[in-house]
Amino acid sequence: MPETKESTMEDDVLVPDATIAWTTRRAPGDRLAPPPEFAEIQRSGAPMGRVRIWDDSEPWLVTTYDEYRQVTSDQRFSADKSRPGFPLKNAGYQSKARTFLQMDDPEHLPYRRLFARHLSAARMEALRPQMQQIVDDLIDAMLAKPQPADLVADFALPVPALILGAVFGVPAEDREGFLDLASTMSSAHSTPEQTAQAMTELRAYSEKLVAAREIEPQDDLISRFLEDGVRGGVMTRSELISEVTLLVSAAHDTSTSLIALGTLALLNNPEQLALLQENSGDAKFVSNATEELLRFVSPAQTGRRRIATEDLELNGQIIRKGEGVIALDHQSSRDPKVFLDPDRLDLQRPEARRHNALGFGTHQCAGQSLARVELQVVFSTLYRRLPNLALAVPEAELPFREDTIIYNLDAMPISW
């Protein structure tokens, strides 16, 4: 924890008096809440504070809801990581290949439209029966094993990998290998060398899939991206391969986290779990419950990173051209000005869908419709089929992954 801070008035704007150090460490008593340092800034009444990151730079830190939405929707805040002063996530981030996530409009817009069209809610809803079959099959396999099972290894890791395989058109004979690659990239038990090798192999496999679909198109996402994206002039073939690899990696990590941590949140709130079990057949209830679990868990830890392209004002505070800004998904989704009693899990919360767990603005999660349908299937099925699901170890013994971009668990022993 930082030293106690007092807020001071500078140019009639409330600003925390001290710069805090960047952290992903959660409080021992509430491992699902964002780091308490961020809540402290939010409670101070200041629109933002300063945070010292790995390279000793001090970007602005946004913890409040309205300011988060302005940063993520105002085109004067650039997502281009190549700009001098951009608040990079770590030392290796600059060397990573540039993707559509680091593009600004108008360059970003064609990519956004392409992904929105082919990852639409209607298209993802059409895949619900396949997702349901995958979830049921994995629960069947888990039930056939001796207890305790590991919810992460036996369920939370394979669910998104197999669903992504179905979305991208991975042939049945390749799905086990695809699952292994996706799981290796997300597993805390993988060495850096194993993770890098899995990423290399996934890219090679993505290239193989693209080559196959060039010869024989199918009713899958890669075929549609080839037709609309590559032949339509939005992206090159090499960019398509990179974007497929990125989507698999990002979507897999996030969904795995939400399944595991969402389950933990429900186990910690048995009355809410009982409500979900009682209403698992009510699509409207399940949809809202999924939004609330997204809000409550908000697993992305590093925030939305931007840099000001000109001098501008954010809730009375002047942000100078070239200054970095980090807008926090998780803390802004617990802003008491928007969410009543924000630290309480409430599956019937009327404002649940207003969360920022999937971002906001033009860079909002491209796979959000896929994530929503997938999680609705999981949350409506797992606890109905395992009504006595419980942790097989004390929560204090669970291995949390605090030092990663996506907050997660390494393992989650369960019984039923």
C-alpha cells in the first residue's frame, strides 16, 4: 500500500497528492476486487491520479466511469503504441507486432467493421447449440473422473479453446492439438520458452488453415475473413494470420479467467449462486447475470492505454500532448456513482450491462458477442449440472495469477 495520500486542489481540480506505484496485487481479504490503491484514488473524489509504471514514467490513471468512457471514445487519445511517451505495458510490448488494436481511426475502422460483421451477435447466437454440446461434453468428462477435479484444467481452459476451434473451422482431427496449443499459451505451468513455442506453432497452424480455406472455403470465420478481409482489401494475408493468432490468444485467456473467477465469485455469494441455479432456464436472467459477473470480475488488469495527441481537458484536468493515460476497466466498473453498492455481487443488478469489462468505444472487444454467448452457456449449465459444486481446498490456498495481463487462477480444485 502507498503512504496515505491527501488530495489537493490544483487549478481548481482535485488531484491526489502522491504518485502511486503501478500494482496488480490484490488485497488478501478480497481477491476479486481490484488492487485497493486504485479504489483509494476513486474514493478521494479526484477524477484521476498519477501512477509510476515499469519505465519510471508517470502516466495519468483513470479510475472513474465517466472519465474512462471519455478516454476510450475520444479520438484525441491515441491507441498507437509507437507514439513517444505511450504508456507501454512492459519492456517487451513495443517489440510485439502491431495489430488493429493499436490503430486509430480512420485506419482502424475497416478492421472494426470487418470483425463486427463476422463476429456479430446473430452469428454467435447461431453457434449456441455447438457451444452447449462442447460444455456438456466437458462436464460429462469431468464427472467421469475421480474427485477433486481442477475446474481450470478440466473445464475453464478447454471450453474456450474448443469453441474457438469451432468458430475458426478447425477440423475435428486437429482439435486436440489446437486445444493443447491454446492451453499451453494460457497455462501458468508453461515456461516462457513453451509459451513462445506454442505461439509460433499456433501461427503456423493458422497459416495452414488459411491456405486450406483459400483452396476450399467453408462456412467459418477464416473463410469469411479471407473473402471480406483479404480479397476485400482490408488486410493482407499475413495480417489475417496475425489477427487469427491474436484473437485465439486474447479470447482464450479472458474466457478462461471469467469461467474460473466467475465461479469463485458465485461460491463466495451462495445466495446469488442459488438464484442462478433456480433461474438457469431463464435466458433474460442468465444474460443479466453474465453481465454482472463480467462487471464484478473484470479480469483485464493493465487497463486501456492511450496517449494524448493534443492538449485537452478531462473533467477539469488538463492533459498535455504526449502524456500517457491508463483507464482501468475493473475499477471504473465499480464506480459508486454508476453502480449501487459496487463491491456487492448482484445478479439482478439493473445497471449491470453498463460495465467496462470489455472496453468501450471503437476499440471495444471485437469478440464480445462470442464471449457473451459462451459465458451464458457456461453459467446456465455448470451449476445446474453440478448443484453441489464446492471448492476442494480453502480459498486462501488457491494459486492466483496476479502478475499477468489477465487476472486468473492457475488451478481450482473442486468437488461436487
